[in-house]
Amino acid sequence: MIFKEKEIYTLNGAYQDLPGFDDKYHNIVDYILKITEEIWEQRAIWVIYDTYEKDVLIHSGAETIQDVESVVSGTIKTLSSFPDRKMNGEAVIWSRSDNGEFFSSHRISSTATNLGPTPYGDATGKRVFFRTIADCAIRENKIFEEWLVRDNLHLIMQLGFDPVEMAKRDTTYQNGIPSESYLSSNFSTNVNGKTKQLDLTMPERLINDLYNNIWANQKFDQLEDFYNVLATTHAICENKLVGPQQLKEYLVDLFASFSNIKFEVQRITSNEIDHETEIAVRWKMIATHSGDGFFSSPSGKEIIMPGICHYIVKDGKINEEWIVFDGYDVLLQIYANVKVENATLPIATDVCDSNNKQNILSFIEELNTAGNSKKYISEVIGKYVSQNVQLNVTKPFKEINGKEGFTNEFWLPMIESLPDLENQPYILIGGKYEGREYVSYTGNLIGTWKKDWLGIPATNQPTWLRYSTTYLIEKNKIIKAWYFFDMLDVLRQAGFNFILSRGIDWVPPIPMTGDGIVNYPIDKIEGQKTLDLTNAMLDALGEYDGKTLDSMAQERFWDKKNMMWYGPSGIGTTRGLKGFQDNHQLPFLLGFPDRGIIPKIGKDYFAQIGDGHYSCDFGFPAMYGTHNGDGWLGLKATGKKVTLRVVDYWRREGDKLKENWVFIDLIDALEQLGVNIFKLLEIEKESGP
């Protein structure tokens, strides 16, 4: 159904014929904005009884309720949880049917502080932002049907709760999903019960074709036909996507979770405003959760995912888009009736059982003690590593599988090249993320380089292999491992300097405070504080306006004068916020203007840990971008698309970040850009001194 209106109405604006409405409302847009303010800002709860039918139908997620009292109680509970909630009405897109019924699609962004209990747990005191779109059917001053979508996934994550663990404990769908209830609708279109006949002018045709051709059939290669080259998409969890390519990667990952997709556009509403058109689309998808995409590991369950999108169309292309669906409701359906071991509601950064960290410290110590004894090394690895472990290492390594592969393809060749190798970690932290248990640590593998390693000539000198390691642990065994090596620094120590650093090249030091091995008692609240500060800093990076670094206001998060950024060789170490900006941040932003974060929900190759005054953010990969600018690593723009494997460790001092240890798989990134460092090494070796 497509509905189009040309009249422009605003708050306190022109009067519109509103049969049966209270005289204080000038027009339907004025009505929606005013009742929202009265109920939520002025806390006039009784207005709900004046503006909602007694048996109003409310569709939220895959659930439907029919009772105005549920609206009242839900509003009271939300205001109790977020008493300072402020709502910004971003858009109201409306239409009117021939029988006098009205329709509105209201997009709202909210900021609030969690000062009271929520359905997810006790008050956290955290400040949150989330977006909601509400479609309402209205007659004679009362809403009789409402379709509500809110980004609850983003809300829960900002509160610090683990959405997967929360979903496992929820009982909303323990008796199944009431799909029949959701599919029903009482909204009539005109007195004859037929769709209002309209000519499909360009904007509406564009959007209709977008859903029928692209969304329904997943033909994402055609997105460029619909979107301006710099179109901005605001997706859930505050994902900001610029251009058709970033949107394509996002949608491919989203739809990879599903098969047997049944997609339906329920309504398209269009308002012409000046030289552009605002369009609202309400849609519904029923599908089987069978793939490892946006939503965790496949469950085989049928899910219902409703959503509402808003568009601004100008000159025949989409300029801006807002995609809202309830990702948490999908998780509720996926994990319905999944048994959990305890009833405690964990937060996303709850400190991992200290046994995990102690076991890894023992693993490190025993490998150090094993020396170069192959028998003892094999026994130690067998003690701590799962039989079917999966090992991912930065280039030039490829994926290694199994305990024997870990031993024979990874560890023993290092020992043969550096027979007195000793592992010296200086940061080690642990925690849970999405219910998974991780331990992550960084430091140096130090030894005398006696034999060529990975084709790099031995130096017969002491060598520091700077590394990061992250383990995924189940039942006291390492089931997956990710190793980062600063391979350009290894090459530098061997006398091969292929990429000159803007900062200085050296082996980064241990933390200034010397307390990076967090095997001591620590209040888990401290870890939460560190992770909150880290995430606030990371969120601010997304505020870059493309013009000035000041738009990110990073001085809010860092010790501006004394911060240390220990980057990989090829970028180098910097001091102070300006040193970091000049030597890394600005060249990277210019090199990858469309950079973005790879969707991470349910992906075990991504985790965040907050433990004491330390935090870690790891992704294998973590980011993507198109190399459209000159200067990064001294390279000219190639126009090539890359993914980046990245891990960061931060140390918090008070309310500022003081130190940051960073690993980027630059060998892999350079290879994607057409620069094969190890081929250059072979050429250099052949040419001789």
C-alpha cells in the first residue's frame, strides 16, 4: 500500500480538518508531537486515556498486546527507569484515508539516564541513546493501532548487559511466537476497503522497487541504482554507513543469518517537502535463522522481524536513511527456551572466573619451563589446549587447526628459530563477552634468533617478538586462539625496513604502573568504568565530520598531554594527543574516509574486556574501509577495499586513558592493497647486501 500527501504540516502550524479531534491540535503532525510531549516530557499519563482506544492494538517485535492499560503501565515503568528521558521528534510522515482515518510514522531519538530498575536488571546510572519509530493509526482523537520498533539491542548494550545472556533468561516467547496475532491489522484504507489509488511518482516507485528487488531478493549489488554515492544510512546500534558499499556489506551480513525469507512491505507513506520527499516504509520479514551472520550462531528457528525505515529522496536517489528494527527481540526468539546454568543476570563485562587467568599464566610459565623440549612442549600444549582448537594468526600465517597443528606448525618452528625463547607478558586480563569467556594478554616473546623464521634471515641477536594473544575458553580449555605479531617490527630488527614509521620504532614498554597482569583482587566496577570510558571514546570517533579532528573531541577521554600510543611498526609510537593525531589518526582518516566497524554480534572473533584499570577491544577482523586517500603508510590511494584485523589494550588513570598498546595486521592490509611484504623480502634477499 502506497500513500502520498503533499500538504506540509508542522507543530503549531496550519490547521487541518481533524473530525472528532480535540480543538487544541492544529493538524495530525501537531497532534502526534503534542501528545508525545504531554505523555513523556510533561509526564501527563492520563493523556493516554484521551488519545488511545481502550482496546488499542500494539505490535512490538513479534508480540501483540490489546489493552490501553498495558500502554499506561509500560509508560510508567519506562519513566521510572529513565526519569530524565528527553525525546527529539526527528520526523512525522503522515497520510489520510478517504474515511477520515489518519496514519503517522513518528521517528524519535531519545537520551536518558538509567536511574531505576529495567526489565534487564537494576539501575546502572548509565547515559543512553536510542531510536524509536512508531506507526500509528488514528481516528477521532484516538490511536486504535500502533506498530512500535525500538533499538532495544543498542539500549541493552549501553546499559552494560550482555544481550545474548539476557535473551536466554527471558520468557517472552517460551510458549511460542504469536505470529498470527502480529499479521492481523485493523487499519482500513478507505470507505470501500480498497487501497487508495495513487500514481507511482518517482520517489515512491524508487522505494517500492528497492524493497521488491533488493531487500526481498537480496540483490545488494544493485544498491548503487538507488542511493546517492554519499548517502548516509543510520542503522541500529548507532551504525553510521556512508555510501552504497558500506550499506551492502551491512545488509549482506544481516541477511546471511537467514534463509527461507518471506518479505512483505506493509505500507509506504510519502510526504513531499520542498525539493525532497520523506518516505516511511513498514515491513515484515519471516525467515529461518540458519546462517552465521548478524545474529549469533544458527538455531534453525523461524523468526519474525518487523521493521520501519525512513528515507529522504532527492533528485531520484536516496540521500539519507534510517533503519530501525528490534535486534533484541530477534535474540529473544532465537534463545527462547534455551536452558541456562544459573539465574544470575550477568553484565557484558563481568570479570571472568579468576581460574581462567591463572590457568593461562600457568600455561605461559610451563611453556617457558619446557624450553625447546619437543616432548614437554607437546605435553604442556595438550594440557591447556583443546584437541580441535582453531588458531588464527596474523599474516603470513594461515589458519591452523587442531592441537597438533598448534604444536607442530606454530609453536615448535618458533622454538627452533629462537631456542631460548621466553614469553614475557605485561598485560593479562580476562572477562566474559556475550556469555563467552576470554583471556587476552600482550607482551614480548624474547629470544636469540639462531635460525631463519618465516623466511626472515636469522640475526644471531636478541630479538623481541611483540605479540597479542586472545583465547576463547570453554571448560578450562582453549578452544580458539588469535595471535597478533608486529611482523614489520620483526623485519625491522632483521634489517629490513619496508615501511617507514611516522612515529618512532621501538619495543613498547610495560605499563607505567607495572600492574598489567590482573591476577590480583579488583572490584569489577573498576573494569566496567574502564570499558565505559573506552567505549565512549570509540563512539566519539564516529562523530568525525570529515572536516576537523575537533569534531570528535577526543580530549574528553585522554590525558591530552601525557598519553602514550604504542602503535605497530610502520606507524610507530607517539606521545600526547597531538602526536597521536598527527602520526596516526589523521593519515588513517584521510586514507579511509568511509571506514566502518564490521558487525560483531554473536561473532567469537570479536570481544571486549574490562578488567581493573585495563580494557581490550579485539576483532579479527574489526574494521573495513576503501583506500581512497594518499599518505597512510606512505602509500598513494589505490581505491581498494580492505578489512583490518585490530586489537587495542588501554590503561585508565582516573577518568582519562593514559596508555594504549595497538596491533594492526599491516602485512594483511598491505597485501590487500597490492603490496606483498614477503615478496619484497625475497627480492631484497636475492639482491644481496
